[in-house]
Amino acid sequence: MPTWPVQDAKARFSEMLDVCLNDGAQVISRRGVDAAVLVPIDEWRRLQGDAPTLKDLLLSDFARADFQIPARGGRRRRHGVIFD
């Protein structure tokens, strides 16, 4: 993925947009560190459609199905002392 420094991205935004639409996502960097990505709208919509919302995760049976609670043993522990 090509990287555009933020100064170039600002000065040549139309060119960056054309490259994005023709070649795919473009990375924008600030002070040499990747900061953002410009993606075509179709790809953005696809990515948004694939991601479940927090509400979906909390209400799904799958979210709770993998949580295993271990069986309690016959021993109890109180303040570091084991009672049988």
C-alpha cells in the first residue's frame, strides 16, 4: 500500500483520491508514522457490513457459549489456609 505524507495528501488530495479509486487503499502518514487509510467507498461498506456491533455480540448465544466455569473442588481456601 503506498504511503502519502500528510503534507502531500493535503496538497494533492484529488490525485490521492484518483489513485485510491484506481489502485485501492492509500496510507497517510504523519511524521513518518502511519496515521490513517483512505479506502474506496465500496470497500468501506464491505468492511462495515462484516463487523458485528457490540449489541450483536452481547445478544448472541455464541458470545456466551465458550465461557467455561471450572467445577469447584471439595476444598475451600480462606486467607491462604486450605480447609478440607
